[in-house]
Amino acid sequence: MTLNEIIALDKKYFMNTFGDRLPVCFTKGQGMKLWDLDGKVYYDFLGGIAVNALGHSHPALVSAIVEQAQKFIHCSNYYYIEPQAKLAQLIVENSCCDKVFFANSGAEANEGAIKLARLYFRKKGLPQKFEIITLEKSFHGRTLATLAATGQEKYQKNYCPLTPKFLSVPMNDIEALRNAITEYTCGIMLEPIQGESGVNPANVDYIKQVREICDEKGVILIFDEVQCGLGRTGKMFAYEHFGIEPDIFTLAKALGGGFPIGALCAKEPFASAFEPGDHGSTFGGNPLACSAGLAALSTIINDKLYENSAKMGDYFISELNRLKDKHSIITEVRGKGLMIGVQLNTPKAVEIKKKSLEKGFLIGSVGDNIIRMLPPLIITKDDIDLFIRTIEGIFSKL
């Protein structure tokens, strides 16, 4: 099919939730590269929005999926599933959690975290503790509860009335957080580094104080690491940057390397609040997804891709700051590892994204004045240099 034929088919049969997509359709990928219908090569600096941590068609991931698919694809959670148990073990042995539940996405994992926090206090005889505090500019998903948790009115306004008992406060304002906590608060849910709103890292001192307040008030601390976890920020988990551990955290995106899977990870005693019948999923933790997860996570760990993320991220940010010194349109470069946002002083982000696509580079935009990069963790210095030369040319002509 031609691109125009695919676009026509999409517009006729697919619900228009993504607006006017960028005019390209990819046919294959390998490593950092993607190819379109005409054979044009693109460098993927968006990584499927932090999903393709291993790049495209990584042999370990492809082999794991094919091998499991040739055995069997699905069975019910009524039965024991070997890849599921092994993936849970791998997560627990490399993180601060004690138990894992598998879902199909980040939103599902976050929904499970909300349920677990509320259920924990109900089973302790404190059913009145069910309020969740989140942060402004956060993004936790598009289900009704995670939408209520998301601190952005633009996503919420068409779905009112929202699920009640969620409250958002400004990031890095510890007094606002402290004042929001009541006898009804069961959890504080946050992204240690906000992604969707433009790559906004929380202050280290702020996160440490949040942990102290949770301990003081008997409130569960939940980290949404769907985007910032699993090597993205230069450490295996983003919480490691802050010198604290959450009680519950969630994963998705990079966990499957492109295959849909999410994980709800919890310490004890919180994990044991879930008992048979309290939560579940038909497809969550299926053999194929968990085989993909095992391959993706094992590769991140064994190849120490989090170290490459730290090293290449430092270089990438330094090169972007060099551009900032030359081009006044850039006001700030922020992020950690390979989770990077570039703030502009003029609404040119979408234009820059489109011009980058024309030049063969995929990047993201947030609103009108932030561009976002989330490349695969396998990225090299040569890849970054090629991108910097290209985008510098774009900046020079704005």
C-alpha cells in the first residue's frame, strides 16, 4: 500500500484520537534506525516514547518472542506461568520491591497501585484513608482513576465528574504537600522525573522530605517509573537518584522493549494486601509478554545499558547546552540520562519536530515550546553527533 492509501484507510476506520499524525509509515527497524515505505532511513530519538530501550528488532528480544510464540502464546492466570515467575524474580532481585503484579500497560499498573494503596488501609481497619495526593503537571494514564491522578486539567476537563478524592499540588513545594495531607490521605503518587509534561526532575531534597513525611504520617509513597525507570535516567531506577526507596512503584514502556507489559511492584507489608480475587487481569503476565520482558530486562542489566544511558546522556546534554550558548531560542536543557527536554522561548517545537522528521530524525514535542528526546539506550556518540549537526542546522534557519 502507498502512504496515501494507508492514511485514507486510517481516517475511514480508526477512531481519531491521535489527530493528524506525522506523514510517515515505517516498514522495518534495526537498532537506532527505521525505514519508511520508500526506503528512507530515520534515526529514532523518541524511542516509541521511551519504549524501545533496546532499539528496534534487538536479536535477544526477537528470539525470545519467537521462541515463546512457537511454544504457546497464552494461558490463563489460573495456572502457573514460568516466564511470569522468572520476570517477577528478576525485578525483585534488582530493585527494592518484594512482590510484583503484571498488567498490560503503565496506566493499568498505576491503576493497580491506587487500588493497592486504598485496599491496604481498608484491610487495616482504616477505610476512611483513601485520598491520593499527586503533583501538578503529572501524567499517570488515561483510565478514569489515573486521569483523576494526572495533574493536568487539559486531559481531565472532558471527563468530569472525575473519580473523587485525588488532589494535585505543585512539585518541589514541600509545604503545599504537607498542608494537603489529612487523616484521609492514603498515598502520595508522583513521577520522580515528570516526562509527558516536558521532562521535569524533582529536587533531591524535595523527594527526601516527601519520604520523611510519608514515614511520619503513615502514608504510602508511590513512584510512577513507567517512563523514567529501567535505565532511562542513567540508573536502573529513577528512585536511585534520590537516595530513598518508594513503598510501591510502577513500570511499563521499556519493560517489554516494545511488547505491551506493565508491572506493579510493592514492598511488604503493602504487597500482601492483595489477596485472591482482589485484583486480576486476563492478559496481564501472559507467557509471551513476560518472555519479552525477560529478554528486555536481562539485556538492560547484563549489557549495563543504564551505564550507557548515563554516559551518553551526559554527552548529549552537554552538546545541547553548547547549542544553547549559540542559539538564544533555547532557554534550558534539562533531564537525566537519556530523558531530555529542551525548553524554547518561542512556540517552534512542533515546527522543529516536523523539520527534524524531514531530515530523518524522530523527536517529540510537548506543547509549543518544548522538544523531547527519549532515544534507545543503545545510542552511540556518533548517533548523537549526527543529530546535533542536523538540529543545529535547523536552529540556524529558524
